[in-house]
Amino acid sequence: MSHQSQQLQAEIMKIKQFLQFLTQQLTNWRRQYKGLRRKGKLMRSPKSKTQRRELLRTVLKNIILFLSKTNDKSERRKQERALNSKTKSVKTKSTIYAVCLNWVHEQRSLVILAIALVSLTGVIGHKLYNQTQIQIGNPAPQTITAPYTASIEDQKKTESQRQAVSQASLQVLMVDGRMNEQIKENLQKLLDDGNEIRAVAGAFPFFDPIILSISTQRYLRSCADSEWQALLVAVENTKIQHKKATGRTVASSAPNQAPTPQKTKPVDFSQNTDFTQAVAELESYGVTPSEKNLSLVIAQISQARQRYTQATAKLLQLETVTPEAVYEESLLLDLSDEDWETTQTGIHQSAERILTQGIPQGLPKNILQDAVSLQLQTFVPESAESLAKNLLLAVLKPNLQKDEEQTRENAQKAAAGVPPVMVKVRDGEVIVRKGAQITAWNFKVLEHYHLVRREVKWHELVKLAGVIAIAIGIFVWVERHIDYELRQRDRLLVLLLTLSVPGLVTMGLPYTTWSAFGLLLGSFYGHILGLTVALLLLPILAISLDISKAALLAGVGGGILGSYIAQRLRSREELALLGVAIALTQGGIYLVVKILIGQAFGSTWYIVLREAGLFALSGLGWSVVALGLSPYLEKVFDLVTPIRLAELANPNRPLLKRLATETPGTFQHTLFVATLAEAAAKQLGCNVELVRAGTLYHDIGKMHDPLGFIENQMGGPNKHDTEIKDPWKSAEIIKKHVTEGLVMARKHLLPTAIQAFIPEHQGTMLIAYFHHQAQQMAQSDPTLTVDDADFRYDGPIPQSRETGIVMLADSCEAALRSLEASAKPLGGKRSLKDVSTEQALTMLNNILRTKWQDNQLVDSGLTREEMSQIAQIFVDVWQQFHHKRIAYPKLKASSPVQN
């Protein structure tokens, strides 16, 4: 029985040893797992999942085997050896995995840069992956024959025939409405001139046509003065002869206009039919019983002659001013008023019909003249046709213009109707002989038979990768010389935004993301980084991608404008207006470039205007996309922009509203600290918005126990003295406002940059008050030991100038308030005890020196020289808040007013 009990004890010991070994291995693996996970090194790869499953399966299997009651010792030894071997294997794999992850974590910057180099080269050089070995223009490496008979389209001949048909297609013309309006205005102006001249000449006919015919009136008004004088003499002689025959007294028929007897030899006008007809008509009228009637007629004729002379002079003046001498003949004045009205109406009707039919460019002049004459025959009196023709020919111009869109559509339809030209290549036919130059047709045939070998142009890819590597090197150099320190996630975001530009170009979209790229980069990382990326990307895209130079310059211009201005703006509305400015910039640059290279003139001007408009719209559209993505990118990549910081500093945010309500003393303390820190940050050139927002949230952890902090006790009992009475517990409560603040900040998804202010504003400072209490208690009770770590904050110390400034402001705020509290009323008067600036400055310099000597600012970037400057700024701000007030005299109570 003893032997069996010893054997049983040995088995139990082995099982215990195995379980201890297994527990130790699991504990080591668990610690390693947590460490990797905490550091962000654990990757959820299929390999890691397989290893974890394998380990778990092995553990469960061996536990079951060792718990089973088997007496086979050799079997148990095999199981132990298998378990040890498996455990060592898993341990080795886990160690290798951890080492790889550690290396990747340590070299993550190089990994990001390698990813950037590979991805940019891959996207920009996409055309180099599938290049052909056989190139057009190169000699053929060997004689190549067709493997089988096939019909192949000769694209060159097909395109030539389609182009010929397209050019031969009829042009579509449309009436130019603006030209019609101009022609009608010019025509009306000429007719108005004619009406003005006829108004000077007076009404025509000017006498009764029954007595004096229109032709006679026309002659009498326009004949020469010599003819008119001879006509008057002839009429007078006829009248005298008639008086003698009738035995009446001879009297002058026109006493006022009777000509003075001329002694010159009279001119004979008897051969002039107009003259003889006029004399006959006047003589017949002169034999009427009333002699006075003839005198009135002659006077009326003389007046008409004078008006006609004035009208002729005005017509001559108009002919010298107007290039088109349409009224060069006397036809205008010879027409009767009725004929002139009919002529004007006919001219308008003829012009309307001719313009409706249209006058094309290059129409021969004789054809236009014939068309005008044909129209006027219907609407104008025959005597006015010549005048109307001159008027219309003077103003009519081609009013048909080419309808580019419709003409192009017709040409495309005509070209589409042309069937492709197919060439039959027979089996065994030689496509190209060895050494012969490969033509475009040879290449087409070889490609049809899949005889064109394709390869990756490694040489070109390496050259492109070299250029991109140089650009990345310049970017890294600029990054190290700017104030903003990029994290790996920031570099990844810059890479993604950069890839979006060539990515869309490779997809065939010229309206790429330049405006969104500039807005987001400038807003997130400042104008220097945005301009650097844009200017580096410009030459790479210009030499690597088939993209219009006007489109590229327009996009870069919009991106540069967005990068340069975005971070200066403080509201989404201003960013929206910047998007409009970017749109106008892109459209304007595209139009200017096209004008400079001469493509904005001629028949394609409207295409250039349309493309400029599309570039402007694309700039506006991508700006809208950037504004929509900005809040999400800020959340995902943990970014702080001036706009987001302004939003976080809004007192209506949930945490700040709770801080003001639940801890009013802490809130007032926070506001004063923010005022001090802002002034110092502005003077030292730090991020003022970040300091403002970070300070407002630096003490939110005090909401977990408001009465544990003296500023919220409002003069009430101090719970640390009345309830707790344990400096160690009190220190824990004070320290907890940091840990609780971080919990609240993470719960409300505050950015990491804002969360940093919560622990870093305290650093690893000593909680001096309770530390001193603990030391006093330890002196009276030797069993107590005081560990400084129990009374120090967990840190870290400030890692930036902004958090360092807030630490100093937080420490100095209490000292400045103590100076204010030390002021006591004097003599019962309402005044404050004077506290000298030197006294306040000395106190603050001592506080700042203590922080410096305690090594709280070694990682902040603040210098020793800046300490004195910060102290002076704090004192200046404090003086502005607590300036001297006038001591008003006491007023005696006045006696009541008597009614």
C-alpha cells in the first residue's frame, strides 16, 4: 500500500508540476498579449488567430489527458514530451511574432514612408505595368506571320472616310436674332432720316392735282431759277394778250413776284416738254374769272421751291456724312406722301421676309440684289423701287450663323453611318518582316493576334520611384522644420489625400480633388505643409500622366489657395466662402491659360468657356465634399483644427455646462487660468485656440467630488479636516481628479490633444499640503512611513509648450488669488491694500523656479528665459483684472421729502 501511495503521490506531483508550468506559460503569454495590445502592436492577422487557436487546443487537450485516469507511464511520458515540445514551439512562434511587431512599431515611420513610396508609384505609374515590348517605329525582332485568317479593321482608313463624310455633311445654319435686330435698327434710322428731309420739303403734292398735275408740280418745285423766271414771263404775256382780246385793263398777275424786265436775251425753253406743259396748265388756270387765284398759286409754288431747296441742301449734307449714299438721287423728294408711306411699309415687309429666309455668309451680291428686287416688286410702287432697293442693300447683312452643336451632331451621325473598313489577313501571310519598321497597322494586326508581348517597364518605374522618393525626402525635411509634429496617422491621412488627386486622373476624371485636398491639408496641418505637397505633386503629375496642362494648373491653383487660407478661418461659413473663391480661381486660371495658348478664340471659344465653368463647379463641389468630410476625419484621425477647437470651447458643450453648474468655484478658477494661459500663449507664439480649449477641460475631473476641492466649498467646512482626516486618502481624492477627468474626456470623445492637458497640467508635482500633514503625523507616530510617490501625481509631465503654460498658469492662479485675499479693508474705507507689482512678480518667479527645479518642464519645450516673460505676463493680466478702484465717500441719509 505504501508503494502505491508513493506512486500516487509521484503522479500527483507530476500533475502539479505540469499545471504550474502550464499556468506560468499562460501567464507569460497573457502578459505579452496585453503589452502588445496596449502598445498597439497586436495585429489581427490570420496567422495570429491560428496561433492562438493552436495554443488553446493544445492546452485543452493536455488538460483532459492528464485529468484522465490512465496507468500507462510510458504514455504519460510521451504526452509530457509532446506537451513540452508544443509549448516550446508556441513560445518560439509567439516570440518571433512579438519581435516582428516590435520591429514594425519601432520602424513605423519608415514603414509609412515605404507605403507612401509604393502606393504613389503604383498609382501614378499605372501605365507602366502593361507596356508592350514591340513598339511602333522600332524594327521587328523577327518575321511574324498570321496564325489564322481574320478580318481586321483598318482604323486609319475608317477614320479617314468618316472624317471625309463628316466634313462633307451640310452645315446647320440658324438665324442670328441679334443681327436681325441690328439690321432693323439701321433700316429704321435711314427711314427716319428720309422722313426728316421730307418734313423740311413740305407736303407733296402741294396743290390740287386736278388743276396742276403731279408731274407739273414736281417740275415747278425742282426746276432751275432761269426756267422759273421764263415760265413766269410766259404766263404773264399770255395773260396780257387775253386782257387785250377781252378789252380789260391789264394788271400784273403776280405783283409781288413779277420779274424785273430783263434786258438780256431771253432763253428759249419751248423744246422742254415739262416747261411747255407747266405753262399750258398755268395759262389755262389763269384765264379763270378771278385773277387773284393765279397770283396765289404762283406764291404757293415759290414757297414750295424754297422748301425744296432747303431739303435738297440737307440731303446733300446727309450724303457727305453717311457712308451709304442711299438718298443720292432726288427720288426721295419726288415721291408723293402716299407713295412714301406705301414705300416704307413695303420696305419693312420685304426686309422681314428676306431676314426670315436668311442671308448666309458669302452670298454673291448679285443674288442678294435680285432677291431684293423680287421682293420689292410686290410691296413698293414702281417709282420707288430704286430708292427702296438702295435702302435695303445698305442695311442687309448675313444673318445666318453656323449652329455648332447641331452641325457637330449631324457630322457625328453621318460619320457613324460609315461602316468600318475591314482588311482580310490570310493564314500564313507575313505581317512584318525581320528588321522592318513596325507601322501602326502592323502593330494593330499583331495586337489582334495577341502577338504583342507585354511587360512591366521596371526601368521607368524605378525612375518614377526615384523622383517620388526625392519628393518624399523634401516633404520629410519640411515636416521636421515646421512647428506641427506629425503622428503616423497624420502621415497616413496626408498620403490618402495626396493619392486622391492622381487616383481620379487615372480613372479618366480631369476634375480631380485639388480643392478638397488643399482645404483639408491647410485646415488640418497648416499652409506650409499643404503648399509643399501641392508644389511637389505638380511636376510629378505633369511628367507622368496624360493630363491637360490647363487643367493641372487650374487644379493646383485652387489647391494652393485652399492650403494657404484654410487654417486662418474660424468658422464653417468662412470655409464655405473659401470654397467659392477656389471655384472662381480654378475656372479663371483655366480660362487664362487657354487664352494665353490661343485656344479660346475661333469656333471653339464656347467649349473653352464650358470647360472653365465645369472646372469652377468641380472646385465648388469638391470643397463641399471637404466640408462634409472634415468633422469625420477630425474624429477618425484625432485632429484638432481652429474651428473644432472653437466648437469645443463653446460654454454650451455638455461637459462645460456641467462644470459651471456642479463646480462653480472650479469653473471660475478655470476661466481665470484660461485668461492667463491665453495671454502667455499669444505672447510666445503658441496655439492660442488649443490653450483656450485645453484649459477649459483641464479640471473636469473635479466633478467626481466637488467638495473635495476648496474652491467649491464656498466658505463651508473642509471635508478633509472634518470627515476624512487622513492625508493619504485626501491625496487620493485630489489625484483622482486627473484619472476621472481622463475617463470623462474619453467618454465624451475629446481629442487627444485636449485630453493631454488633464494629466500634464499637474505633471508629477507633489501634493504639498497633504504631504506635509503626513510628515507631521509620521513624526508623532513612528509606525507610519511617508512615501513621496503616494503624494505625487502620476504624470506625465508637460510634453508641449501649451500644456506647460497651462501648468504654470494653474499654479500661479492660486498665488494671485492669495494676494487678492490678503488685501484687507483700511480705516473702514472701501479700498484694497496696495500690493506692489514687484511683490507679485517675485512670488510668481519663485513658483516658476520651483517648477523648473522640480524638472516639470524639461519636456515642454519652454526655456528658462521664457519663465520670467511668462511671470510678467501673468502679473500684467492680474493687474488688469484687479485694478485700483475709487473710494467713494459715504453719503448721509437724506431727510424724507415733504409733500
